[in-house]
Amino acid sequence: MAEKDTKKTPAKKGKKILIVEDERPLAHALELKFSHEGYDVTIATDGAEGLKMANAEKFNMILLDLIMPEMDGFTFMEQLKKKTPIIILSNLGQEEDKERAKKLGAVDYFVKSNTPIVEIIKKVKASIK
């Protein structure tokens, strides 16, 4: 049975992910999936709240939306004081947005409407060992 695959593994112990996403259903779905994989997950529902959390704590990965209340994802990346890997999850699919995010340090960029959560999980697992 697949039950054996769902156990928390010691390798991920203490790995922390910050999800900065104003779409609560998506944020909750990501939180459930990553928690199930053994990650410690924190959610911020706007850019300003997320930035405070990101600068106050150490995270192994940040999943960041670009269009949010209080502060957008681009401003978040410009003001982030710590070097933390960021994966963008946005509905902005234009090349200019992708290029700007990469220039600001994003390690990857997913268009939410085109990307299954499973793909996001795989990318994060590959990025934080």
C-alpha cells in the first residue's frame, strides 16, 4: 500500500516553508500537502505580513504570490533582508513578470492556473534537501 510513502521522514525535520498567498483555499491546500510531507508550514495572507515573518524567522523556502493586498510580491522580494529561496506562484503569466521575478531572486515561477499542486511539491522537495 502507499501508506508507507506518507510517513514523515527525519530528513525534512525542521524544514520550514512560508506560504505568502491571499487565496485562502490555495494556501490551505498547500499547507495540508506540505504538512503531510513533514514540513513546518506558516501562512501569511498578505505581502506585508509575509515580509515581517520572513525577516523575523528563518525559512528554507518561501512560496510567494505576486498580486496581494498590502504589498505585492515584487515589493516583498525587493524588501526581503534575508537570502531565502523563493518560488513564485502567480496567475501573472507574462514573460516580463517571470523575468522580473527571476532578476529579484526567484528560483522558480509557476502560473497557478496551469500548475498542479503535486508539481509545486516536487519542485520544493527538490530545492530543499
